[in-house]
Amino acid sequence: VPGPLAVADEGFDVSVLSVGGQAPQGAFVARPLAWSTFILCASPDYLSRQGVPQHPQDLAGHTGVAPAIAGQRRELTLYWCDGAVVVPMASAPLATSHIDTMLALALAGGGVVGLPSFVALHAVRAGRLAWVLPQWRGTVLRLFAAMPTRKHVPARTRLFMDFLVAQFGGAETDPWLDALGPPR
């Protein structure tokens, strides 16, 4: 989960930024790439041992990972249609903002984990993770390509920025969630 400020690294020609609801601000040029939605995932082994949650309130009986966001309580907000539900994460023995740690825990059968769709896609498609409560969604990350503001930007940098926007679409959609298909 990203921190409150997104910063383009001056040491690189292009940085990929992930931000929550706010647009990135700073001394850089940012172009939107895509959105990525947090979805709940768990290993098939974990779900066979603990059962498959049918409603967000069922998560209270499951082990999981709470997002480690400074100043926020350990809870998870899930959205469906026009409604939302807040689920306390009292049974979360770990709080981290490190996405690779969350993925590793889920793959190892450590519980139900909220992962960005771009992280979860390949593991879900390969059957290494199951999409839990697929009708429900978590928060959305907005992904941007950013480059430091400079008078003279090399043509290769501009071309790479254009390439990224063309590859990801630049729209307010989640291509990885679209690739997973409709909820099952």
C-alpha cells in the first residue's frame, strides 16, 4: 500500500508511481497508466483447511494480513455495487505494506490477503491462489508513469512514456481485473 506522497525518483528517467485516490503532485510530469484494484486471495490449501468465506463478515474467522498504513486502524473496507462493509482485522498476525511479503504469505497458505490485481493475476490464473469473495473489491491504486521535469527530455524517454501509456491504456480501468474475467 503506498504512502501518502508519490515521488518520482530524480535518479531515473521514468518512475512508475502507485497512489490511492489523490493524483501525484510534485516537480515531475505524470501520465496515467491504469488502475489496479485490491482483491482478496488465498491459497487453495488454506481455503480447503479453513473454508471459503461467503461474505466479508466471514473474514473475522480467518487469518489474514492487515495493511500497514500509518495512523489507520487494522480494518479492511470492501465495496460491492453501491455498498461498503468494514471488516475488523483482529485476527491479522501481520501488518505490512510490502506487497511481495503479502504475496508470499498467501502462496504459503498463511491466510486471506488483499493484493493489487496486477500482483494477483498470474497466481490466480495458474491456480496457485484463489480469488476470495470475487464480487467484493478493495481500494483502488492509480498507476502513473512519471519523469522529472526537465527542459530537455531525451526522445527515448518520451517514446518510453508513450509506450507505457499505449501498453496500459491510460484509462480509468483495471486491465488485470478485466483479464481475470467476471466474478465466479
